[in-house]
Amino acid sequence: MNIIENKYYSLKEISPLVNLKYRQLKTRITIISKKYENRKDLIYKKCNRWFIHFSILKEFKRQRNPIDYKLFITIASKNQFDIDYWKYFINQRLNKTLKKIDASTRVKYVIERHKSGIYHLHFMTNFAKETTLRKLLREDYITDITNDMNINIKDVNDVKTLHKYFRKQNRPVLLK
């Protein structure tokens, strides 16, 4: 179907044009309809069906914004925590706390096993406040390993190199 053939499209008609699934379009329509709420000539809803003008189809196209990682953190403990503990720590404690401070926070991590058999954690985040992060890692409500913990925080200079480091030995990077 030629885009100019039809002046207005429904969500189902837009789906193949912008290469998104119907469910993804339903999520986007809420944002786009708010953006154009004063422009009923471009987007409106009638009888539970959306009508979208062809001139704003570009708003629905898939957009990938790279994450700007700021900090690379390594946490090692003298205690022998297993992989399940580190997953719990990163997902249930640290990530949730960081998202309460800043909802746009993203964390990418890998759990590594040292030659001695002790697991440790590497992660990078777009959360840029190093002093706040260091304070959170030392507080009891985040971690119960405060005394036996070694924390190393560095600025991220090259994300590609970190991705390669995370993937050494062909391990997948765990994304959250």
C-alpha cells in the first residue's frame, strides 16, 4: 500500500509500515497522542479506533537511543556468595534503589568467577553520581557485605571495550 493512497491510518495498518508490533504501537500511541493532543487533524480516536495522519507516521518508527554509560563498578567480597546472591543483589536491591532515585537508570552486569572460586560482580551504569552510588553501596539497606567488600568505581571511557570485557570467554552479558 502506498502511503499517499490513504490519508489516515489505523494502528493495524501502520504496523507493517513502521516495523512494530501492534502491542508496541499501542504503547507509543499514548505518548504520541499526548504530544499532538491539540492537533485533532493529525491524530484522533473515534469509536474506539485511532486515526493517524500519514504526515506523523515518522513518530511511530523504531528509534534506538544508545545508553550513555558513565560508571564501571567492580564489587568483590571475601564472603563466598553464589551467583544467585549476586543476581538478587543487582536486580532486587541495587537496581531498584537506583531507579527510585532516577527512573532512567540502566545497569548492565556480569558475574565472574575468580580462580579461587569466589564470585564477584562487574557492572556499568548510566547513573553518573559516583559519591551517591558509593554511599548507597556502603549502606546496610543495599548490601549486607559492607565490611568485607571491595568496591572499585571508574569512569567509562570506552563502552565497546567494556562490552568485550563482559563477553570474555564467550559469556553472555546479563542485561537489566
